[in-house]
Amino acid sequence: MHFTPTYSSWINQVERLFAEVTRELLQRADHRSVQALENDLRGWVSAWNDNPKPFIWTKTAEDILASIARYLKRINGAEH
């Protein structure tokens, strides 16, 4: 068995891609039809594929585990 922390799941990469689409294309956008939205999405994907930018995790496993340990200490403290 291999332990995979929640925040290192491959699905987070998918969620990150959707966040990028939302930030770069959908926020404050005005698509007057589904076809206009689809055309913009296809254009965005084409531009992304022409110049892809990898998602780079900035935290190490040790940083993530330390953060979880601090959280557990906080929620399991004597004041709770």
C-alpha cells in the first residue's frame, strides 16, 4: 500500500487547469452564445498547447506534513 496525501493527488492538476481557464478566459468574460464560448475555449487550448506552462508544486512533502502537523496540534489542543 502506498500513502498518497490528499493534496498530491493527480486530480489537483486537473483542478489547477480549470482554475487557469477560469482565471484567464472566463472571469469577466462576455460570451453571448455557447458557440462563442466554445470558440474561445478552443482558442485558449490551442494557445496553451503552443506554449505550455507546467504546473510546479512549490511545497515539499516535508512542508505539507509540517503544515498538517501544525493543524492537528491546533485542533487537538487542550482548549478544544
